Amino acid sequence: MSEVTVRVAEGPDDLEACFAVRKEVFVVEQQVPQDLEYDAYDAGAVHVLAVRDDGTPLGTGRLLTGAAAAAKNGGERGIGALGRLAVRRTARGLGVGARLVAAIEDAARARGLTAVDLHAQTHALGFYERLGYEVYGPVFPDAGIPHRAMRKPLV
């Protein structure tokens, strides 16, 4: 595979690429209703984007901070919320997801956050555990898909 760059999304073209990857992975592949996939949090989120050196988008994720993150993690402040992590099928198994998570964690640290929470689809728990996240709380449905809450302290 050619070189992959992971960066904070900037401008409308990058955001469009992030949303296109999410549509392909969540709406088309996992059949999440489009009105659930895109939400009011997108406008204030930090979006990250992985692209091949030819500009092809490979993956994305977002970081919520402040009140938006607190709404996702039970009201705790100072904790970011990682979400909407999506890697196109053709790029899976190549380390793109781990690099996206690292970029989101870096963005959280840069904003003075002490931890990152996420809601992981249960089939992805092992992926996040390998990156240092720990499960807490029961299984719950999100868009009809079983999830678990996870957290990683940032050092």
C-alpha cells in the first residue's frame, strides 16, 4: 500500500471525505440509518482523516469535547469522546484504525483532556483493548448494534 497520512480534517473537502467514509462503512455496510449517523455533534467535533498519498480517503474518526463529550460519558468533564471511527474495507488490517485513534488521543491531549471514552461495537472490543482501552458498564444497543463503553487515561 502507498503511504498513508493521518491528520486533523481541515476545510469542507476534508469534512466531505470524512462523511463519505462514514457513509460507506456505517450507512451502507452496517445499515445504520443515515439520520442516526450524522448528528448535531459533527459541527463542533474535531474530525481526523486518513488518506493515501494519492488523496484517497481511507478512514476517519471524531473527538468530542466539553459539553458534547460530557453528554456521551455521563456528565464527566475533562474527558473526550472518541466516536465514528470508520476504516474502509480495503484499508482494514493495515494499521489505519490504530493511527486514527492515536491522532484522536493526540488531539485530546492538546486540548488538556485527561482521558478518552468511546462506545465500541462489541466485535471491536479487542481492537480497542490492544490500544489500552478498558471496558466498563453493560452492553447497550446503539443504532441496533451492541456496544460497550470503554475508557483510556491519557498520560
